[in-house]
Amino acid sequence: MSWLTLGSLALPFTMNRNTLILRQEMSRLNQEVVTGVAKDPQRRLKGDLGPLSAVESRLSRIEAFTQANTLATNAADIAQSALNRAGNIASDIGNRMLAVSIDGIAPATLRAGATAARNALGDLASTLSQRVAGRAVFSGNASDAAPLPDGEAILAAILPSVTGLTDPDDIVAAVTSAFMDPGGLFETTLYQGGPAAEGPAIDTAANAPALPTAADPALRKLMAGLVISALAGSTALNLADVHRQDMAQAGAEALIGAAPAIAEAQASLGETQARLDTTLTRLSSERDALTLARQNLIGVDPYQAASELDVVQTRLETLYALTARTQRLSLTEYL
């Protein structure tokens, strides 16, 4: 018969406690090997968490600024592509209307050019209605709405102001006034966006520059030229062929005249793109530097952690073997 002593009763509890300690240590080392950072930063930094908090706070802000910068860059890229399309429309339709304004051109050819201008107006309205993350790029601060109606709606809105006019100069003046005059038809009826607004914050005390809107004078000149060109072939106006040719020439001049202003808008937007790209590069470099600083504060050497893990695992296996021996955990002893 075996007699139990106080020491023999305490032994299982001692071994259980050692087993728990080793298992906790193994769990910590497993996590540190996988993540590469200390499981208990407070212990690693001896309670001084100020530097770590500052680094992690700035990293979080950089992440938010980077996302905002990426959205602003996407919007600027789409705006630049739209302006490039607008410039191509001005050049293509302007040259075409100039060709059909020549004396002696067949009326059918002139009407085909006017139809091309009409289609280009719809194409331009669609191009200027593009969205990024659900926000209309060319609508300014009213980005929940498309900036313009479709091309047919634009022509329908302009038509009443020129109906009954028979002099090409009067028609051209009426269309130009509708698009360019402050408080005119374009501002009160056609444009459905708002004023240009600064973009999102892309860094501390820095916002993305404002993007152009569909109410930019360069785009309004382009739209006026397209409307004049489209009306040159419209059956709603009672005009002689020679007057239609005059209107085609006026439309061509308006379109070709809008090209330099569109190019200037493209150059300004290019500066915005360069600024966004520079800011994104700087934020990326700062994030890399802060990530390295954070690693220096709470990082662990994965090779050292793996070696320590092997040592702890060996100790735990040894403890299990000793426990089995001291408790006589064998089938023969049990029988």
C-alpha cells in the first residue's frame, strides 16, 4: 500500500502549473513567429507606449489619406480623359464643318456634317457625366447629379430661343448668349451641377485641387459650337442653303476656337495629376519609414523566436514524460 505525503500531493499541482506556463510561452512564441511582432508590446516597451502610439496613429492617417488620394487620382484621370475626348471632338467636328461650309457643297453633305455634330453633342454630354465611386466628376459640389442632360435635351432647350430667326448671325448670337452669358439658359436650365469644389483631404492640411466642371468656359464654348453646327442642318429652322453654309462656318470657327481653351484646361489638370502623384509617392515613402520604425519598436527576430519555440517545445515534451513517469502512467501499472 502506497502512503501519500504532502510533497507527493503538491507534485501534480506543480507540474500542472509548469505545463500551463510552458503552453502559454509556446502560444506567445507561435504568434510572434507568425506575425513578426511582440505579442505584448507594453511589456516589450516597458510601459512606454507613447512612441508606438504616435507611429500607429500616423500610419492610420496615412492609410486614409492614401485611399482619398487614390480616389482623387482616379477622378483626375477620368477628367483628363474626358477633356482629351472633348479636344478631339472640337478638332474633328470643327474640321468637318469647315469642309461642308464651302460654297457649292451638296445640301445632303452639309446635313450629314450637322448630324455628326448632333451625335458629338450627345457623346460629349455622356462623357462629361462619368462617375467615380458614385460621384459625378464634372458636377462640382453637386456630385450626386449628372452635370448635363443628353444631347437631344440640350438641343430641345436651345431651339425655342432661335425659332423664327432667319439671319445666321442672329442665331449664332442667340446660341452663344444661351451658353456663355451669366444667368443664361445654360446656367439656369442645362447645367445641373454646382460650383467647383476642393477634393478630399490627401494629407494634413492639404486637399486635392478642384476638378473642372461641365460649366467650364472651354466646355461651354465647345457645346455652343456643336449646337450651332447641329442647327445648320436642322429642319426646324427655315434657312436657305447659303445661310446654312454660313452657320456651318460659324460652328466650325466656334469649335476650332474652343480647342486652345480645352488644351489650357488639360494643362491645368495635368498639374493637378502631378501634385497627386507626388503626394502619393511621399505618403508611400513615409509609410515605409514608419513601418520600419514600428518594427524596430515591437518587432521580433523570427529566427530567434523560432529557436526559442523549439526550446520550449522540448521542455514541454520533457515535462510530459516526467509527469507520466511520476504518476506511473503505464498500462502495466494500471493492470
